[in-house]
Amino acid sequence: MAETKALLYVAREKRITDAIQLRVPDRIPIIVRYGFFPARYAGITMQEFMYDAEKLWDAQWKTIADFPSDMVQNPYTNRLLGPLLDTLDCKQVRWPGRNLDPNLSYQFVEEEYVKAEEYPALLSDPSDFIVRRYWPRIFGALEGLQNLAPLHDMLSYGSIVADTLAFGLPEVVKALDTLRKASEESKRVMGYNRKFTQKAREEGFPIEVGASVQAPFDTIGDFFRGTKGIMLDMYRRPEMVLKACETFLPFMIEKAIAGARVSGNPRVFIPLHKGADGFMSGEQFIRFYWPTLRELMVALIDKGLTPCPFIEGDYTSRLEIIKDIPAGKAMYTFEATDLLQAKKILGDRVCIRGNVPGSLLATGTPDDIKRYCRELIDAVGRDGGFILDTATSLDDARPENVHAMFDVVGAYSS
């Protein structure tokens, strides 16, 4: 049995690698993002999924056993977050069991956490700004850090009295103790993370990605300025936006390479949020978004890694632009882009992954799913370089419809 599972692991890894490198695999690969679907499928709440490590484990493996994706996600990287978010008193997210119904997925709370006039301070010393200004705004339990002296002042014994004085303030001591508690919780999560990765290998399932990072523009727009803020900045202070993207680019590269090195997994997840057709013009995409995203992906490729952008929204008008990367070195997952156009333009350059609609999986029938998947595979998957996937995570999918997806791929073996 162990030998069989080891062979399955090798076969699945090769199947995905063949697709990424634009070869024809032994059959059409399938990867689905389980999301919170395992909680519903196993009969537990989303709150339990985010707080109870053992229930999460059982639910995830029940789902994988019944829906054996060619690669699986480690749920401990972004689901067992409840206790850690509680510890930090996170203001940037709402989650089930804290400030949402126990059966609702967590929600990002968008605000201008960094004001436009603070660009110079952020960009002159990002680490200092993040610790002393940004963290106190998004983590209620770290408000005391705003009382610290500038981190860049702590250079030598000559100013050690003034520089360390604030570390003894009660509110700073409380914040530092919170970070210690957060570290302990993170260690617990990472223990499950490693255990899950090992179990997945033993059961014959490669882990989908080994690191996660964002496009520089999205880093600024999502976390610091907010959607409205970054949109206005493109008109009011365009040079500052460009400088911010260039400033954060090396940090994104460093983060991705470090994560991949620690995990031993070369695939790097990059969720793309603000480059879609409906948010910015083609000219703005070329000026603000694509240059640093391309630099990020090429830097990862040069290190032997595989960029795996999840392209949210419609990128149909961007296809000719995002084609400009080395061939057979990346995997583009599309949510709403026209995959026939994507295949036509990107087919000799990038592996295409997608995009069975979540609405169809939630409201359609198994016959609807099979028909859609067959038509999609026939149109874009016959000659390799394609991976069948859902447009979004499986959160609201009907189990019988997910079964239908998996039934279809078995009919496309070479």
C-alpha cells in the first residue's frame, strides 16, 4: 500500500509538472481549492474549522479521500487562524465565532490603514513604519508599540538609554507579551502544518504551493491604502505609487524565495486582486501593475521557482500583456477570464488553469457540470498545458457536483 501511494505521489507531481511545462500529461489534471467546503461536508461549523485543529484535520482528510485532487492545499496555513487572530485582536479581518456567524467565511475589512500623506514615512523606513504605526492600527493588542522610539535610532550604546526606555512602559510590555503568545500559537499551527504535509506525502498527495506572496501593487492597495485610496493615488500621486511598488518588490521576492526554501516546494501562490479589467485601464495596468508583477515572477523563475498567480476578475484584455514571461515556467489560474481566448494567446507560453463557475457548482446539476467540463476540456485542454479547476473555492458547492467534476477527468486519459 505504501509503495502504491508513493507511486501515486510521483504520478501526480509529474502530471502537474507536465501541464506547467506545456506537455501533454497522462490525463487531464484536476486541482480544486477546498476552502471551507470540508467544514460543511463533514458537518461542522466554519468556526470549528478555524479553531479546532483536530476537527479541521478530520474534515480535510474526509474531503480529500472523497475528492482526491492531484494536489492539495495545507489548510493550516490559512484556516486555523481563530486563536491567533483573537490573541492579536485583529481589526483587519472578521471571522466566524468572533464577529461573524459561525457558518460564514472570514471577511477582510478594508480601510485606509495608511493615509496618503504617510507615503514618505512608509517608504523611507518600511519596517519601522509597519511595527510602530501599522501594527497598532490593525492589531488592537499591539497598540502599545506606537510608544516605541524609531527603530532606526537604535544604533549603538551612545543612545541606549533613550532608545530602550519605552520598552518598560506597561502598554509596550503588554504588546510584547502578546507577540510572545502569538509566537506560541504560531508554533502550534506550524506543528500541524508539518504533520499535514507529511501525511499528504504518505497518502500520495503533493502540496500545491510552498510559499505565498502578493504583487507589489496589491500589497500597497490591499493592506495599506485600500481600494479607493490606491485608485485615487494613481491620479493624484502616481509617482508615489510607482515608488511604493518598487520599494516593496524586493521584499516580495525575498518572502517568496524564503518560503519556498523552507517548504522545499517550488510553487509560489500569487493572488492578483486589483489588476482586473474592471478596476484599471489597460494603460494603467501597463504602467502601475504589470512591471513589478513581471519582475517578481521572473525573479522567482530565475531561482528555479514556479509562479502560480490566481487571477481574480476578468483579464481577457490583459492576455497579450501577461504573455511576456518565459515559456513553460508558470501556471495561471483564471477566475472569470475567457479561457478560449487565454488558450489562443497563452497556449504556447503558460499553463492555464480554471475555471468551472462557483455559481454552477452551487446551483447546477451533475449533468450541467459534466457538460461544462467536457466542453472546457475539449476547447482548451486536449493538447496539454491545462489543469481543470473551479473558478473559486468550493465553499458553496454541492458534493454531487464536485463528484461530477472528478468523474469527467477520468475519461480524458491518454
